[in-house]
Amino acid sequence: MSDFCIVILAAGEGKRMKSEVPKVLHEICSKPLVNYVVDAAKLMAPKKIVVVISRKRPQVREVLDRDIKVAFQAQPLGTADAVKAAGKDIPANCRDVIVLYGDTPLITAETIRTLYDFHLEKNASCTVLTTHLINPRGYGRILRSETGQFIGIVEDKDATYLQKSVKEINTGMYCFKKDDLLEALAHIKPANQSREFYLTDVFSWIFNKNKKIEACVADDFREVLGVNLKTELMEASQIIRQRILENFSGQGVRIADPLTTFIDETAQIGAGTEIFPFSVIEKGVLIGKNCSVGPFCHLREGSVLKDKVSIGNFTEIKNSILGESTRIRHISYIGDTTVGKKVNIGAGAVIANFDGRKKHKTVIKEKAFIGCDVVLVAPVVVGKKAVVGAGSVVTRDHNVPDGALVMGVPARIVQKPKKKR
Ligand code: UD1
Ligand code: MG
């Protein structure tokens, strides 16, 4: 069993986001910021994860898994006060406490592992993860002595002109010996511009007690970006989106244009599938092997594409299953529909699934042919190998028998199914 727990701070006000939504609930690829940090923390298999949230924003609780312990901070008095709020939830038998911030979604378990291993190797009382930034504005700066020894952290707001020129910054990821942390927290005072209790002051306090403080330098600054502003949210989104796309590419999916393709990380896509530009694939969508999606496609929640499906320009699919080798190449809306194998749906075909009050289901059986500009008013069933002529409106409950040809508005049978000999 591991010898550490992880505390994640998510109780800040997030004023700089200029939004009613709590900062850690802002989403990247439909996942709240805080959950990126929680997911990385889980991979470390700690004894316990404690997330500190604000009493004033209890809705943060709702996005966290039930097995995560939540501690409440009464007032946003600063990061040191937030860690203090988690104090009673830190197991007594933990040697170390890793502290992470809920607004650093790019963090990975490998980075946390590097920090933790460094901390153990140095047998430090506390260790901070740092990195170098070309533009360090807004971040706490790492202070080192003339010999390069790490001696403390100064916040951007409190830094002198000279200190502001330091490019090495505090990433907001730390590892502490539990007993030293708890002792130091009891002594932190809000002696700064913001009148806040800074967690970063723990370092100088511990340093002054002649205990070992260490700074571990991360190479990849893209792992540690803190999100305080909407522009930083945008920056982090781009990096995460790129990571997700690289992951799908690694699984054999061809993404023609990463700049205009949005795929949720929970989607599943089979090898050999090609995604063309300007396509959006939402949460939980399942796409088989050797499919073709886009350009300009929107696959919404509940969409399942079996192998070799081809979906083209300006097609939206919602809560529908498309059978193997089915083709919907142009300007269609398919909602709440089960489509069989080898169905062809022509340009401009629409499923009218909503009657103004309720959504209804449609079934299109295998090898059916739906002509251009057809409207199928749900609930309705189009039989096997049936043909719906161009421009027809098949009204609700007027099911099309297997093998029949229907046409017109409203659609009528013009050719009965051929009898089997
Ligand atoms: C903090 C660090 C800074 C570092 C930067 C890295 C401090 C004092 N400063 O600054 O050195 O470079 O992160 O991203 O720690 N929070 C609470 N309760 C509070 C205040 C904050 O839970 O009372 C939480 C926030 O929700 C957030 C995290 O702590 O997830 C960090 O707070 P934030 O206000 O974003 O600090 P920064 O100014 O980014
Ligand atoms: Mg921050």
C-alpha cells in the first residue's frame, strides 16, 4: 500500500475567469478541469484522495466520483488555508502528502510520479515541481541563493522587479512530509498583498527551520499550465485536444486535419477509420473499423457506427445505431433511429423524431433505400429492401412493408413487394 495521500485544491473563487461557473467546473472536451487532476491522481494509487471544495460552491461535489473524499473550506482564505481544511482527512499513517491544484488540467501521472520519486530520493521535507517559462507572468517565482540553492517562492503580486524577471516558476504541485506540512501550516500568516494564507510560504518556513526543501524541474511546461483566465482555458483545451487526437491516431485512426477535428476522449474509434475536417464527435460515441466520417459531421451522444459506415458532409447523428456499410453522405439528420446494414440514405433526408412534446423512434431495416429529400416522421418503420422515393414524407405509424416502394406526400405504396416464387 502506498505511503502518501493526495490533496487537490478546488475551493478558490476563480474571479479571473469572469464567470458564474466555478473555475474548476469549466470544461475541456466535456470534462471539468478538476477531473483531469483527479484522474491523474488516481493513477498514482494513493492511500486517499481528498478534494477541497468551497462551502459556497457545493455543486463541485457533483462532478466528483463518490469514492473521493471531499473537505470543505469555509472561506477562500488562500491555498494554505485550503490544505488546512483537508487536515483532519489526511490519514495519520501517511508519510507524505502530495498537493495539487484543481486548475492544472494538463498534469499527468508520470509528472506526479517524477516529483514524488525526486522527493523520496532527496529525503526532503518538502519538494516543489518547477519549470521554466518564457513568459512567467502570474506564476509564483522560484527563489534561489547565489549558489543556486532553492530557498523559497514569491508570488507574482508580491515580487520585486528583479524577482519578476525570474523565469523559473512554481507549478503548484508539491510533495510534503505530512508532519512538517501540518506543523508549518499552523504558522503561516497572511503577510502579503492579497492578505491570503499562501501554501507557498510553507517552503520558507520549513527552510528557516533548517529542514531540507527541494525543487524538481519539469522539462515539459505543457504539463503544468495553470488555468486562471479564459485565454489559458483556450490554451489548455488546444493541448488536451491534440493529446486526444494523437491517442486516436496511435490506435490507427486517420485524422485528416487536427485543427478542425474535435473528438471526446470517451469516444471509441476502430482502426482504419478516417475522420475528415470540421467534424465533432461527442462523448461516448462508438465508431467501428474502416468508417469514413466527414467533412462537416456532428456525431452526438448515443451514436453507434458499425464497421464500414460512411457519413458525409453536413450530417448530424444523435442516439442512433447505423448498421455495417450504411451510407449517409450528404446533409441529413438522423435521430433516435436504428438503421440496418447496407442502407443508403440520400441527400437531404431527415428523421422528424420530435413531435413538439416527445421524441419517437424510427427503424430502417437492412438494404432499404431512402431517396433524396425524404422526411420520415417518427415513430415509423421502413422495411427490408424497401424504397422511399425522392421528396416523400412518410407519416407517423405508416410503416413501409419489406420490399415496397412508397412515394409522395404523404407517401403511398406505389409498388407492392414482389412475391417470392
Ligand atoms: C498558485 C500559486 C502560484 C503558482 C500557481 C500555479 C499560491 C499562493 N500560488 O497561484 O505560486 O505559480 O498556482 O498554477 O499557491 N484554492 C482554494 N482555496 C483558496 C484559494 C485557492 O482551494 O482559498 C485553489 C483554487 O481553486 C485553485 C488552486 O487552489 O485550484 C490555486 O489557486 P489560484 O488562485 O489559482 O492560485 P494562482 O494564482 O494560480
Ligand atoms: Mg491558478
